[in-house]
Amino acid sequence: MTINEILKTAKNIAVVGLSPDESKPSHYVSKFLQEKGYKIYPIYPKFDEILGEKVYRDLSEIKDKIDIVVMFRKGEFADVLIDEVIEKGIKTLWLQLGITNENAKEKALKNGVNFIQDRCIMVEYKKEFGAKFEIVQFSDPICTWCWGAEPVLRKLKAIYKNHLKLSFIMGGLVRDIREFSDPLNGIGGDINKTNASILAHWQEASRTHKMPVAKSGFHLFSDEFPSSYPQNIAFKTAEIQSEELAKELLREIRIATALRCEITSKPSVLVSLASKVGLDVAKFSSDLKNGEEEFYKDLELTRKYGVSGFPSFLVRNLQSGEEVLLRGYARFNDFKSVIENVLNLKLEIYEPKKDDILEYIGSNAAKIEIMEILNISENECDELVDTLIKNGKVKIVNELIYPLNSPSCRDGECLI
């Protein structure tokens, strides 16, 4: 079997010598494997639990089927370990980087055991399944055209899957609305008139990008809450805990702003949204100062790249380092052309299927996002969603589709 096949088919990995010390390779490599969806079985002479998993004293204690044994001990220990691997019928023994044992290798191959040595399983995973290119959106949580870019970004992720790394740099659209001026859209001056002008601008933009926005009730800015910096800082603060949860928070801030007309610069609103996506609220609150520092670093990057409008997109080849900056709203074919013709990346493309619609809805989705991902008409999308509603799979709230696939949703509500 190739390394790709070994890693793709494996589910359970026993780690021999998994240290509780977070600075040790055995620890952070195992944590990485957990994050990629593998079940880890720590083998260590001490402790009852490491990385939230029960600790075993040796391989024979594990009753579950193990697919890979990864060894972080001196090479000679493989002489003993290979016999245990063969006895339990385990298909792969992996000696980490810097660890070799030719005798164990010979015995493994004679007994039909895949044997890998002197290679890091984390590095090999990244080589096989890691991102080949990155799209960095220069963004602001309250920017309507950034909200409008969601269908294209979700389509790119659905098609390129793990080949694509998606990141966000916060550009701080509004430092103080009382000093902000956008004469073209009538934004600036009196705050109440500005709020009305912003809503009109959003509704006009929505007719192009098709993401839903509120019809009325927009009152985001006031003398008490004149800035979008708090929303930017909230995202950077969340990133300290988890990049994925930070992206979920960004989505929730956009929904709360664009559809529910909440004042998302309010600390109480941001904390509530942080709790909703599963962030540790106490840590989130204590990390705000560090989040602010990270935000100002993002502002420096925004200036460095000469970005003055949002969204802008940096499309980067992670292998060569070559990058292209796209300014303003971009469509799927704009990205595809840059990826293939400028960055010269020839990547396997996944064709999204209608049967996987619930996967693409995720925690929520607008109709245009499903249409974009599946490349279907509005009528086709309506038919699919209507069927899901009739079958009790989804509901629609504020023009967004939400799944009803469990008795208790993340908000702590019982869904009936």
C-alpha cells in the first residue's frame, strides 16, 4: 500500500511513547492526527489520560481494531513491537522521523505488514492531503460584498476540498463612522441617515451577489457604537482558540449584522455569538487584548498589500510562493483562471453531488450558496429544499436554510 492509501483508509492509530508534554513531537503530532479525524490510542507507562484519551500500558491492552501503530521510542524497541503488531493483525507499523530498525522491517515485510521508517506521519499527511494553494480574503465582518463572496468561497472549498486553505485578514472597514465618507453610496455625516444609506447600499449589492440582507431595521452605528473594529478584533481573538471556530464566528457576525440587524459591535452580542459557535467564553474574553494586537498586525498587512477596498483576495501557490491579488468581488471563474493559468496548478476537482446537499448546507446556507455549489437553477434548488423540508431535514429562518438532523442543536434548543 502507498502512504496515501494507508492514511486514507486508517481510522484508529496507536501511538507508542505518546508524551503528556505538549512540547514533545509525540504530543503535537498526535494532536494533529486527532484534528484530522483519527482516533488516537496513547501507549505510555504513566498517566491515565492524554489528549482526552485513555492511556494504555502496551498494545495488548487495546481491544479495538488498530490500523496503524506509530512509534516514538528508540529504534531497538521495534524488535519487540513488531511481534505485537503481527500478533494483533495490525497492517502498518510506522517509525517516526529519525527512528529506524532494519531487522523489524524485514520481519514486517515477511509477514505482510506495511513498514514505514524515518518519516514523520504528520509531514507525510500534509504532503498527501495538505493544501496546495491558499485564498486569503482581506475582509471586514460587516462588509456586504464580503458577505456576498460566501457562495463563491464555499463553491471553491467544495470543489478543491483539502487542496484549498482559506484564510482571512481583517481590514477594519470603519474605524469611526463619524469620520467615514463614501459619497458614491451616500454614506457619511449624520449617523441615522448613514444607517439608512448603508441598508440601501446593501440591498442594491444583494441584487447582484444574491446573498440575503434585511429589508429594514438596520441601526448598526451610533455615537455609542461608531466602529466595526470590535467585530474585527472578535474574529482575531477567536483565532487564538481555533481557526475553524473563528470562521464560524465570522459567519455568525455576518448573519447577525446583515439579517437580524443586531449591533454586532456590542461586547455582549459578540460574547453571545462566541458562545453560540462553541468558543470558551472566559478565554475569549481574556484574550481580547491579544486579539486586538493581532488585528493591528492585520491592518499592517492590509496596507502592505495596498488593499483599500473589501473584499480583496490574495491567491497564493503554497508550493512556489507565487501569489496574485484580486481586487473587489470575484466570481468562481476568476479564481479558477488564476489557479490554473497564473499559478499553474493542475489539481483534481471534485464534482459536488445533489445527494450531498446536507453536507453543503452545513450549519446554515443561503439558497444562492447551494445553487453556486451544485451549479443548479433556482427552481432546482427550490425543489431540493422543499423535499428536505417535507422530510423534516431542514427549516428556513431569515432566508437561511438550517439542518434539523439532531434532537439538540448547538444553541441548546430542542428542535421539534
